[in-house]
Amino acid sequence: MSEIILDGHKLGWHKDRLQAWLSGARIAPITIDCALTRRCTYRCSYCYGTLQSNDEKKMSQDVIFRFLDDAAEIGVKAISFVSDGESTCSPYLYNAILRGKANNLDMALGTNGYLLKDEQLEKILPALTYLRFNISAGDPGRYNEIHGCRNGCFDKVINTIRESVKIKRNNNLKVTLGLQMVLLPQFADQILPLAYLGKDLGVDYLVIKHCSDDEQGHLGVDYSQYYKMVDILKEAEGFSDEKYLVKVKWSKVLSGGKRCYSKCFGPAFIMQFSGSGLVAPCGMLFNRNYKKYHIGNIAETSFKKIWQSDRYRQVLDLIASDKFDAGTMCGSLCLQHKVNEFLWSVKQGESDLPKTAGAAPMHINFI
């Protein structure tokens, strides 16, 4: 697990696309993070999805397959089913994973795990680069409180994680199995129980990340409180060994929720789609109040045509211009944050393209 990057980016291993972008060429995203629905079985207390409502279209299997075919054709390398919905609520998830893999796309899934069908694991695990379970508590009672779910959900999810680990080991699969904790200061009591639980379950890693908030602070995240948890977070990282990694996203947890850049360049390389079918630069701009940044909808127009459109280029140019301020006009510490930090430094002349040496990191196409 020393080869996995959980707090950084992998753009250095995609210099051809970096150089094409710097020359002004239209490039396909390396990674697309999307959902197959906006529905969810949980009501997590930290959910950014409650701030992302937009007009939902029908995401049929034909629409999803057309998108995956288009993505492969134009040069997208990886698809992660995460974004603003719980994709296990879609009846087409399992076929979509297999279709993407058949198209030579790297595929990944982030899920709360409750609706994930154990009988489908044998099929999808060989097709996935990683399967990540979103879990922010190691205690059943606290799990119910934090995730807004009923009794029994915790046990079902834990059993599914154990089954995933068993299948991976029995079949010697390459898929990475991980847990992700979205940390709010009031969840501090669950840091160590979750670190212990991950080790007991036999997963590959637990990543502990910050909670994003919008520019109005609707979720009420007090970023100053993270500094008080440094000791316990370091104690959690101490659970790591040669088979299990506990990693805190320190660069975001200790950022104070601030950015060092004002323009947004990252979506050219890592773009997000809503589970409504909406194509927008990032999840922070999904809400219908940000329609000036919405590009199209894959339920109405093929992704290939959207990508080829003038609108696609216009929106990406807008958020990379002086008319947009990433520090005040969108939410904090987004999915594209580390990529944006790097691209900003390149554009400012503060960094050259990185020199990469040695083996490539794991999950190289999930930048």
C-alpha cells in the first residue's frame, strides 16, 4: 500500500495530456467521477449532496452505456461511480461496471454498501480498480446517528465488506478495498474505533478526510477544530502495517478550508457528472443555482457531442478566467483541489512538469 496516493494527485504520470492542455488543445478528461442516480438510502449528517439539487433526467441503461462508450472513444481513462448519489440504487450499476471494463476503462465504486448485493461481488470485483466503502463510525449506534440510517444497516455493510475481502483473497484479485471516513469534529470519538475496525476487517486502507462545505457554510464545518485532533489522527495512522494503511488527508484537514489559487483548471482533467445526468465542471456547481456553469445532460445528448460542443469549452474557459474566483464562488476543498493546486503553480511559473521516476503509483488513472 506504500504505492497508493491518497493525499495528492497523479498528473505527473500523464504528461502527454498535460502538455496538450498547456498548448491549448481540447483534451478528454483523464478521470470522470459520476453517479448513476441522485437517490440514496442514507441521510448522512455531512452530506454535500443535499446542496446539489438539480433537474433529474432518466438514467436508463442505454444512456449509461452510451456514455461509457463515448468516454472510451474520446480517450477518458477512468470512471468512478461516486459523485452526488448512491449508485447502488440504480438497477444498472453492475452491468455498467462490466460495460466500462469491457471498454478498457478503469472502473471504481464508492458506496455506503447497504444495497450492494453480495451475490454480485464475484462478478464486479475483478472489473474494479477499487471498491471504497463510505463509513464514518466504527460503533453501530454512532453509525446510525452519523449516517441517518436504521438499525441493522451497520451489520449488513460490515458483512458485505467481509465478503469482499474473502472474495479478493480467495481469487487473488488486484482490486483495492478501502474505507473512507468523512471527518467532522464531532466524530472524533469514532476515529480510533474505525481504524481498529478496518484492520479487523482486513481491508487495504482507511482514509480519513475533511468535510467539504459550500461558500455559504450551510453544513457549518468549523475547520479550526481539525487542528485539535492532530494527536488522535496520528494515533490512528499508527494502526498501519505492511498490509493495512491508515492515511489522513493532512493537506486538506489542516488547510483551514482555504485555497491557494483563484482560477479553476482541474475539471479539464477530472470532471464530475451528477446522478441526474448533468454534466458540469465539478460537484460544487451541480445545484440549479449555478446553471451558468452547466454544460449539458447525457440523458439528452451523447457525451461525445457535449465534449465536442462550444459550450463545453466556454464553461471550462469561464472558470479558468478572471471572471471566476475559486476562493469565493464555489465550495471548499473540492475533488479537483490537489490537481488545481498543481496546475495553478504551473500556470504561475512556480512549478515545472514533475519528473517521475520508479514504478507508477496505484490507481494511476484516478488522478
